[in-house]
Amino acid sequence: MQDEMFLGIYNGKQKHEADLDLIMSRARDNGVERFIAVSGTLEDSHLSAEKAEQMSDFKLFASVGVHPTRCSEFDESGDPDAHLLALSKVVEEANGKVVAIGEIGLDYDREQFCPRDVQQKYFLKQLELAERHKLPVIFHNRNTSGDFERMVKENREKFSGGIVHSFTGTKDEMHELVSMGLLIGINGCSLKTTELLEMIKDIPLDNLVLETDAPWCNIRNSHASSKHVKTKFEEVKKEKFEPGKMVKDRCEPSHVVQVAEVIAAVKGLEVKEVANAAYLNTMKCLFPEPN
């Protein structure tokens, strides 16, 4: 929700007016009931919590955490413990709007941004935040050669539950995560190849969550999943922005409908069955108390 694309800014250039309200209204019209602003830095966490307060009419909520590729910010702050406490303070002062710690985890594909030993150190530190605040976790995992699964398993008692966001792993990895009681988050990035579609066939409905990762991870025509998409949205190029239309190649929460359609087709189920199961899973994990 903090991405500049929602302000109409692309690569530092203003292309059109800010339209987050329009995007969220359109999503509600397409059946989206709740939104999560997922954070990647301490600054993001502050902004996500503030946005959740400001847009409570949309049932917008927030997560708090530092993405693995940004974990160098702990040491760069000069006082890593104070940085962690600042994250904790965001949770405490958010009036119940923070529903998860995340997006945290490991990413060995992008160690140029943060080395793995630093990622691992602050992954564990942030799991302590989940334990302290009794919150579930939104996880990130990319090409970690089993380190992610091992660390989660060793610390499973510290968090109530969790969603492995934007999952692109193997069947075996998925089954191991499911065996730990975790949910598998699927978005457009999870639907690129036939191998991923085969993996998705095996995800138990009780462990499935639908995502978008907007403004990223839309389903593209080059994806193996595109043939299963039924719902089409009217789009225009960003330079020709119109308030009632989507911006081409910018993912929105409404696109979760397409994710549900693909999963339903792959599993041989009705879209409603997939959507209802994923909704219930999400509510149990992130909203165990009425909110």
C-alpha cells in the first residue's frame, strides 16, 4: 500500500493522480472484504499502521516487520535493539490494526542487498516480536536450501500461525510447511509455470490463502496460468489514466479474483469453493478475534 504506483508515480515520474481510494473501492465491488498493508521496513511499518487507521472504513489492516533484503537497516541504525523496540512500539500503538509480523524471512536470491547471516539474525529477532505480541507471521522465502524450513521448525512455538507469502517452492517444500500448520499464499507470481500449477494442485484447501502482492505479481499472458483466467478488467496505459479503469500491468487487490479462478481450474473446483476456503483460512490466521 506504500508503493508509489498507488500515488501515480512510476520510476520517479508522476504519470497520474493518486488513486488508492479508487483501487480499494473497486476491490470491494469485486468481493474483497479486507486488506493487509504488508511492511518491509520500519518506516513502512509506521506508514502501514497509519494508513490502516486512516482507512479503517475499508477494513484495512497492517503488518509490521523488516523484509529479509532490508535487514541491514537494523545494524545501519546504530542500535539494532532500539530498532527492534521501535517495531514493537508500532504494534503497541496501532489500536489493534496490526494483525501480523511481516514480511520477514530469508531471501538468498538477493544477498547483494543483505547477506544471509544478517538475514538469519534478524529473522530470529523478529520471530521474538511475534511471540511477544502473540501475532501470526507473514513469511518470505526464496531459494534458501532448507534454512528457512529449519529455522521455522526450530522456532515454531514462538508464533500462533503464519502465511508463506507468494509461494513459489516445490511440492516437497509446500508439504513440509503444511506439516508445520502454515498457510500457503498464492498470487500471480505463484502461477507462472506448469510446474507451479502442479504444485498448487496438491495444496490442501485448509492451507490455502489467496493474495495479490499489489502492485506486483499480476498474471501475465506469458504465464502458464493465463489460459484459466475468466475475469477481464478494462485497462489503460498509465499515461492515459482514467479513474474508472485499471492501469495496465499494475496489479490491484481486485486481481485476487483471477488467482481464485486459476486455482479453481487447476484443482477442478468451483471458484466459490476456493474463495470461501481461502477466506476462512485467512480469518482464522489473521483475525481470530472479531475485528
